[in-house]
Amino acid sequence: MTTKETVAELKPVDCPFCGASAILENGFGYWIQCTDLDCDSTDGTVHSIPRSAVEHWNRRDPAVAALQSEIAALQQQVKMCRDALGSCRVLVGQPCTTTQRHWFDEQLVKVALAATAPKGK
């Protein structure tokens, strides 16, 4: 099997941090890169063969993958809330300071976590 055939059949799973697709990159070796420029995650390892890079990226502890997926969903909810409210300008009536923006984001995360927490805990 040639390198081109191997690369064509290898498919990295989606990014565990943001859910975007991931692609096989090469330069002085092979690595996997998230296609979302805001996320820009990589597995942090350069491999000598494409298959090794994809297998390393795709191999995840299911519990960690589930938590990363949940975090990505919560981050998306925070972004949607921030976009819907126009950031905290609605709350304070003027452009936000960095401190206000961090406080606002923390409040949104608390609400999202409370909404998704298992009942009875």
C-alpha cells in the first residue's frame, strides 16, 4: 500500500475540544490538527507515519472524551448566551471591562452547569 493510499483511507475523529473536524497535516512528519482556527488543537506529537498520527489522535479514554464533549457543549452554550445578550453590555449599559466580561462568562458557565447537573446531587 502506498503512502497516498494509506493517507486517503485514514480518518481522524472530530476534535474532542470543540467538535470540529480534524485533518492529517504533514511537514517534517505527520500530526492531526483541528480545523477550527479558534480551537487550533493538535495532539502535540509529530509522527513518522500517517497511520501512527491518526491512531494516536483517535485513541481516547471514553470517560475523558465524554467530559471533553460535555465541556465543548457548555462552551457552545456560553457562546450562544453571550451572542444572544450582546455580551454584558445589556447588563451594565456600556462596553464591558475585562473583569466584567470574565464575571459574566463565569455566571453563564454556572447556569449551564446547574442546568446539566445530575438530579439529586
